[in-house]
Amino acid sequence: MKNKIESPLTETAFLILLAMTKPNHGYGVQQFVEKKTKGRVVFGPGTLYGAINNLSKKGWIEQVPAETETRKKEYIITELGRENLNYEIKRLKESLSIADEIAKEERI
């Protein structure tokens, strides 16, 4: 179903959408996520390509037309994907704000 905001996003979907704010291919996404999470998140091929396929079916990412013949498929976030990503960022910021408030009150 396209044209839908889904929340919360899985961490996998969230990180892939972040990685695809610029054209990127699977291996590039894998490297981006591993670097940005300092190795905390490492996608196996099945997880990564399954998620890319799912995000593509939802209309959140789309394949970038190849300028030359290559086996690497590049994808980029769509407007609907960007809406979902922005909604999730807002949701996470709100949750973090609540957590910060509680941590201060409870001296956690």
C-alpha cells in the first residue's frame, strides 16, 4: 500500500532510508550503516536486500536509471519515503526529549 505514513519504522528501514537520501547501491548502504553505527549494525545480504525490496514495493525508494551498463542497482528515497523518514525522526526526537526529562528528574 503506497501513500501511507508508517510508524514506528524498524531500525533497518530507518537506516536504509537515511543511506538513500543520495543515490546508493546495496554495498554502499551496507558500508554507510556500518560506519555511521560504528559497527553496531551490520546487515547481512539477506536482510539488506530483503529490506530494499520491501521499501521499493512500498514506494519509499526507487531505482535510479543507470547511465551505463552495470550490475549494481542504485536506489534513492522517494517523496513518500522522505515523509516516513521525517515522521520517524520527529517521533524519535520526541521520545528522546521525554527520556531526557525523566532522566533529569530521576537522576538516571
